[in-house]
Amino acid sequence: MLGLLVMTAGCAWQREAYPPVPDADRGASVQEGYVYHIAPGDQVNIFVWGLEELSSTVPVRPDGMLSTPLVENIQASGKTPSELAREVEKGLAPFVRYPIVTVIVNGFVGLPTQQIRVLGEAVKPAAVPFQKDMSLVDLMIAVGGLTDYAAGNKSVLVRYQEGKRVHYSVKLDDLIRDGRLEEDVSLLPGDVIIIPEAWL
């Protein structure tokens, strides 16, 4: 799917200019209501109050499940930490009177829908876990900036809105190389940034 996305966007930016991100979608207000959901690969600290022997730090398996002392194969992926804590409490209830569980996520991977993907001429193209208040500046730091061959001002932000894919122009050269912070844009989970190669 991503390969098709790159090919489609790669052809499209040569024949049409996309509009800039609307002012209403540029600020951090677009991120209101964001809640992190646990993903495969996350490290989860499960703390059972008063019962250290039942507390543990475990990874979420690729199938989205995890196991703890006394409770096996709990679905973790897609749940918030609070939701997972309540599930562990239910699993412990036959063995422990009134268990109180706290879940803390230590290592974040993020569900695919809660990652931001950077394709093309970034120094380190990657899928980056989304973080609250994340913007283009933060993302470009995470991927090491632009390569020498990047056409940063022809970059494209692909965003899914109301089930539709929309494209916006973003000017990464102006932002990163010229320090024009007015070109910064708040990001959303699931965004894709495509950075084309400059034609020499």
C-alpha cells in the first residue's frame, strides 16, 4: 500500500501543486482528544499494589497479547493503559481479593494508525510513533533531517480526513534550512510525509 502511495504521490507532485495545510489544521489544537493505545512491541510495566511478586514488565507480543504471573494471554494491543489495567484486575480476581493494578507503558512503538511515516529523501526514513504536540520540526529531528538530494519544498503531507486521503504541500527546505518556523505544522497520527528527490 505504501509503495502505491509513493508512486501515486511521486507522479502527482510533478503535475500539480497541492495547497498548503489550512490554518485550522496547522496548530496543536488539531491534536485535541488524542489518547495513546498500546501496540505490539511496547514494553508494559504492570504494577499490582501490595503484591510485588505479581508485578512485572513484559513486552506486547506481535499478536497483540501479553502474559503476566497468574494471567495468560490478555489482549493488550489497541487498549489504553487504563483499559488494560482493568483487564488484568479481572484476570487476577479469582486469585487476589480486590486487586488494584496500574499499567505504565515504558517503550513506545505505536499502532500503525498512531505512527507517522516519512518516505523518500530523509536521512533516516522511518515510521515514528506519534507524540502529543508533535510537529514537522520534531519529526524531522527524529529522522535526521533532509538528505543533500532532497527537494524539501516539494514535500507532500498525506493525511486521512473523514475517510478520505488529502494531500498538502509542506516546505521543508524553508522550515529546516532557512529556519522559517511559520512553515511548521502540527501533525496527526497516521500522517505520511513524502520527500521527493531534486531533479538535477
